[in-house]
Amino acid sequence: MSERSVSKRAEQKRWYTVQAPEQFDREVLGKTPADEPDKVLGRTIETTLGELTNDASENNTKLTFKINEVASDTAYTEFIRHELTRDYLRSLVRRGSSKVEAYITVLTTDDYRVQIQPVAVTTKKADASQEKAIRRTMIDLVRETAKDRTFEQLIDSVVEGRLSSAIYGEAKDIYPLRRVEIKKTTLEARPEEVAAEEETAVDVDEEDVDVEA
């Protein structure tokens, strides 16, 4: 391809301003180029909570957004992932302490399926029964939080630290805790995807199943 044709294609590209979702105050995430609006759809943008809030202490929280709509020269996004940095997570664990993790998949009131991964770090080494009780508390509280919240409300609870604080408040009575964090939150399926999965699911009637004696 000649330099002239490359230059011509570059000139035809348009820059789109990428905005965070409304729950993040439509903060500008950056700009992205494309020669057609449809080519912008599906692109992901990663930033930190600190960059959105102008608070450097929040730079250990990474947020990922996906472009799902384009209008004029603006690209709008949806939240798809929240994750703490590896360096920050490593700094929480001290020698002689226990790290308790859980993986919980929940459905919000507006039918978004989300996986949440809380982690609790104890002050000293906990035994197996204590770790099990802490993990059970994390699972129960995450499920309880999700069952009466919309997707946006659940993400706010995670990002603003309310969910991790609630877990800490309940689990600290099981064994002294140094810290509780939500390690990762991932959007697994949107309402239309959840509905489609339910439509294709096959219900099996017990009377139609032959059970060998």
C-alpha cells in the first residue's frame, strides 16, 4: 500500500470521545479513532478509580468499560469489570496470616448476572473451620446484597467499599481480620443474554426419566 493511500485512510478516520456510564458521572475515558462508527462498538477501555475521582489512593482499583453505543462523535460505555491490582493484593497478605477467597455468581433484580470474588485476610493463621465459616459469611452476604439491588446499585456497593465493609463487620467475629476486599467483579451476562439462556434451557420432567433399580 502506498504512503498516499495510508495517509488518505488516516485522514478519513474520526476521533470519538469515550464516556464512562452515567453512574460514573459520564467522565471522559479518552478518545478512540475509527473510519466508521460501527468499528468503535465492542472496544474496551481500562482506567483506574483514582483517575475517575482524581484520588490517587484509589489507583489500586482498575475498572474496565466496553463501548456499546455511538452517537455523533461520542462513544458510550457499559461497566464490565472491576479488579484490584496484584501489587495491592500482595501487600495485604503477611507471613503467618490466612487468605480466604470465594467466587459467587449472582443475579441482580434487573437480571444482570455478575460474578463477585471477595477476599478476606486474617491477622494470624486461621484453622480450616474458621476459614470455612468466613467463606460462608462472604457467600451469604454477597447473595443477600445482590438479591434486592439493581446491577448499578450492586456495582456502586462494590466500588464504594460498602460490600467489603459489610463482610468485614460480620466475619471479624469469627476470627480477627486484617482486611476484606472485593478482589474482582465481572459482568457475565446482560438481561437479554440471561433471558435467551432461559429460553433454550430444557426442563426435564421426572416422570420422563427412567431410573434403573
